[in-house]
Amino acid sequence: MPRTMLRIGALPPLQVSPATLVTVLLVAVLMFPSLQGPGLSVGRSALVALGLGLFLILAVLVHELAHALVARAFGARVDHIALTLWGGHTQYRAERMPAIGSVLVSLAGPASNGLLAAATGALAAIAAQGTVLSVAASFATWLNVVLALFNLLPGLPMDGGRALESLLGAVLRRPVLGTRITAWIGRAIAVGVVVLPLSRIVRLGGAGGFSLLTLVWALLIAGLLWQGASRALEEARVQERVGALDAAALARPVRLLAPHTPLAGLPDGPGAEQVLLLDPASPRPGTVGRALRLQPEAVAAVPPEHREQVPASAVAEPVGDVVALRTGLGGEELVSAMLARPAPVYLVVDPDGRPQGVILSADVNTLLRGR
């Protein structure tokens, strides 16, 4: 579904999905029955319900802006804020952020809804009882309180879960374990979101239209929460694999030869598979040359009497650029170095510049995918 990108002054770019209109309508439908009690007409109740739906989108926007502003205060780069069917999210990047910074960024959203609830609660208190303003302000207060409390739940992908994840990672000195714990709490919350309305239906001995709509909405929210928690668990698994990466251990033993080396100078048998031809002529910036890999079938097809005259490059296929990496690199530092200079082949060298082997990008990708 196409999204509209808005820019408002110095605020981060705002990405608005048309599905937010669905959110407005769903909130209006859920709110409408409760607005019939205060004595409002059907028309006014419908308008107030629609207004509350729009107000919820505004509350979500304030929530995400609070995340973005605090993230910026800690040096993060905010890419955009997105408003979607399920509320919203703030996309930002931070190379290094202290645990307290991550906690404050996470809690800034619910705190902003708490402030909105205080403002609308004060408005409801001073407005004349029974008026449209009083009713709308009371329900707006309730919406913000629910939004704040729901986001403070201590499981991923909720804000409270992200705050707890950062705290546990810092206290346990194992960020991945913090992610695993809060992701499983998030899964438990997803189950609870469905169990609550379902148990209410069982207690009442049946479900009316409103109860069924609430249950369907709860199922959709629970599915979103479960998916978010599952993604966090998968990211934790990938992070563990990243932490285990080591350039020296990943390096394949290899014999580097010049492309013009005659076939007679190549090792026979399986040893040919550990040969890499390195052409250092005119390397591109940040590379040490271009690599070629021998084709065993083509090598075998060359008669023995001609091997002295045939260069290895004649029976090799190009692999791509080669970038040098230090043997001491590992974990996120190794991944960052590879991402900074993407290449199909990396030459691992010791502190004296001596080649220790090669790392193939395909091998690292396979390891990170857990295959």
C-alpha cells in the first residue's frame, strides 16, 4: 500500500500509510457504543467517536515524536516516523548509545501520552459536565492512559520491553539474553491480549457484536505482538552468530598465485581448489586487486604437454574485488568492516601484512542465516 511522505519544518520525515484511516474508523466503531450513555444524540456520538479516532492518531504521532526527539538528543539519526494501521514506529540509527539512553528513548513515548492524559484530564475537569467537550476530553484521557500503560508492558516489541531489554543487557552484561527474556515476555503478553476478551465472552455466556469485534481486534494485535517478539528472538540468534565471528577462524587456507602463473606450476589434485589467483594490477580504491578462481573442468581439459605455456588465468573465472582484513577482527567489528567495503572475497592478513587465508562473503552470509 503506497505511503505519503510529509515534511513539517525541522521534524523528522513523516510517513503516513492510508491504513491509518482504517485505524480511525475502527476506534470510532469501538468508541461509539460507549458514547451513547452520556445523553448525546446519535449524530453527535458518531462525530465524537470519529474525533476520538483522529485524536488517537495525533496521540500516536506525539508518542513517536517523543521517541525521535530523545533519540536525537543522544546522537541518533532519525530516518523517519511512520504512522500505520497498528499505530506507528520511529526508525532511527545510533552507532553507540548507552543503556540509559536506550531506556529514555523507549520511555519517552509512554511519558508523552501520560502528559497528554494529564492535559485532557484537566480539560475534562473544568468543562461543564455532560457537554460534548467534557465527554470527549474524558474519553481522550482514557485513550492516552491505555496507550501509555499498554506501551509500558515489559515485553518486546513494546516500549516497556525495549527499556527492560536495555536494562537487562547492561546488568547481565549479555544484551542477547536481555532480548531473549523480554521477547518471551512479549509472547506471553500476546497470549494474554487474546485470553482477556475471550474469558469475558465465556463469563457472559456468549458474545455480542461488540464483544466479537473486540476479540477480532485483540487477535490482530496479538498477532502483531507475537510477530514482533519472534523477530526479536531471530535478531538475538543472528546477534549471537555475529558475536561468534572471528576473522582468523573464518579464513580459508589459500595459496595466492599471479594470474600469469603457468598451469604446470599449480598443485595437482584437490590442492588446486585452495588456489586463488590475485591480480593486483590497477586495484580499485580500498581493494588489493581482483580475484579469479580456477575451473577444475577447464584445468583438467588442458593436455599435460601444454600446461607450461597456458597461464592459469586462461582456465579461471573472475570472482571480484579483494579487500584486506586484519586477523584480529571479530564480531560486530568484523561485520562493520565488511559492510564498509563490500566484496565477494576478503584477504585476511596478519599485523605484518602476510596473507593468512581468505573469507568469502557467501560463507559469512550462510553462517549468519544459521545454515
